[in-house]
Amino acid sequence: MNYPVFIFHELVLRFSDINRGIGKYISATIDNGECLINTTNGHFKVALSMLDKQYNNPKLISEEELQQLATGFEME
């Protein structure tokens, strides 16, 4: 599926509420069932199922899921 760019921006905003060091969205690449989201300060990986949730019903993403992904952020 081709995801609209606002999905990536929304996820970065949600993650930055948890981890202020994430920065701003730059780009996203989908490969092998994962999405690599690049930001001004680093990158993180997101499962396609998370993108689907953000696109179809963002309320389905729990705070625990957001916390796990935000803490998996890798600084560059």
C-alpha cells in the first residue's frame, strides 16, 4: 500500500511527545514489511501494521506501543 505522507508526520509527532529528541520528519522507506522513518535527529523502524493502525484508526495504537517505538529511536 502507498501510505500518504501525513501518516509518517503524525507518527513522528506522536513519538516526539514521548521522546523530544526525535526531531522532525524527513523521509520514509518501506522494505521487507517494515518502515524506516528518518528524522532530523535519527531514525526508527515501524511495522506496517502500525502504519495501518495510524491510517485507519490511530486510537488503536496503545500508549505502550508508542512508548516502545519511541524508545527504539536511534540517534545519528
